[in-house]
Amino acid sequence: MQKDPLTSAPIGVFDSGVGGLSVLKAIHRNLPHLPVIFLADQVHVPYGSRPLEEVRTFAEGITRFLLERGCTIIVVACNTASAAALRYLRQAFPQVPFVGMEPAVKPAAEHTQSGVVGVLATPATFQGALYASVVERFAQGVTVLQHTCPGLVPLIEAGRLDSPETRCILEDALQPMLSQGIDTVVLGCTHYPFVIPLIQEIAGPGVRVIDPAPAVARQVQRLLEASGHAIGQTHTDGSCEEPASVRFFTSGNPQALGALLPHLLGEAGPVTHLRWDRDGRIAQDLENF
């Protein structure tokens, strides 16, 4: 049965690496009948230590690639890329709806009982105007403690979610915050939800951990509904629609990403390798693995 073209238009999701899979999982849970194209720019991971202008160039090239493949909405599933490029992308592609990542400081500030919250994010996210604006608007009267968790993203990229090194990084970040009375931890990097169990173990049951992925998935659904996209589970004739597929792309090692998918996402699929051109465009698909 041929699908409604609006229904079959894919959602584009990208990140520097596997962190965006945490957002993809939430989107696929909310909208299982819409296809998704996921791109991990792993040849450049992590974005967090790179200049914002360079990240902006990557984000623009990835956006063009996703639009060329029919995506009608783009999810910037990376806090660093959102801080560096989201405003630029909206100006460069005014006809395209974008959903980005914003550190969940607002709900943390609204629900904290101790008046002290912690934010774990990359240096680029903390340096961006978006984060400063969120803190200024929503965290008045609340103490916001920050940590960049250096080295954590590469460990998550390697699938080492509960290694001694991962635990050490998180303990170094969280223990000083706990000693100052935090009761909420905001995850300001899409990689970090994959270590929520370890964060909760270190922080204890009295500390709330905020994962922004569900809120991002809800915003994607709202935008699609507002633009008239059919997102239901049945066709006009009443027949049920099967869950849609996800296509995976990486500029890094496709075999490594493919091996991590069952572990991080709970499902597997072929991964296509991509190559960047010198002019900042993704040139071609090389191979399927």
C-alpha cells in the first residue's frame, strides 16, 4: 500500500556522534510510524571542544544532506550544534522547521527545593549565547553549578557506559555539586542520558535527573501536527501502519556505530558511510555495512 507522501517524509536527526540516539529513541517512541534519517558526524566528534564557527559549517553541510534526502523537519540532536548553529540554520533555511536542544534549566529552576541545580554540558554549550540566555531568563534566585565532564563523550562513543573511567569523571563532576546541595541535575549533552543509571547511582535517590529528549520529541510532534503531517497509526481505509524504518549514516566508522546500535538504541540496522568534501559538503555514500 502506498503511503501518504506527508506521512512518509522522513524526520532528519543529527549529532556529532551517538548522543543523538537518545533523542532518536524518544522521537521513535512518540512517532513510530514516521521514518527517520539519523546522521552521526563521528569523524568530527566531539563537537564540544571545537570552535563554534567550525561546528556551524558542519551543521549546514549536514542539513543540506538531509534536505536532499527529503527530510521536512530537522532535529539538531546536539547541544553544542544547537548553541553554535541553530539560529544560523533557521536564517539560512527559513522554510525548514528546526528543533534544537536547550539545556533544561527552566524546569530545573522551577522544581528545585534546595535552590541549587547542576548542569553537565560541553564547553561550547556553556560558552553559547543560548545557555546564557536560558540561565538569565529562568534561573534568577537559583544557584547553577556547571561541569564540562572532560573525556566523557569519547567514553560513551566507545560504549563504555559503566567503566571505572566513566565513573571517575562523573564522580569528579557530581561530588562537589552534591556537597553544595544540588537536588537536580540537568543533562546538557545528548550523550549523557546513556549514563543516567550511573549518575543516579552516584547522586542518590534524592537528586532528580532531567533528560531533555522527551521534551524534544514532543516538540517535533507538535510542529508536524501544526504543519498538517499525518502522524497517526492508521490509513484512511482503517488499516494499520507498520512502524517506520530508521536509516543510519556516519562520517566515521560504520561498523563501530552498527555494533553500538543494539546496545544504545535497542535495535539494529545497516549503517551507510559518508565522506566530507573540502568545500564543506557531504559528497557521497560510500558503502553499506
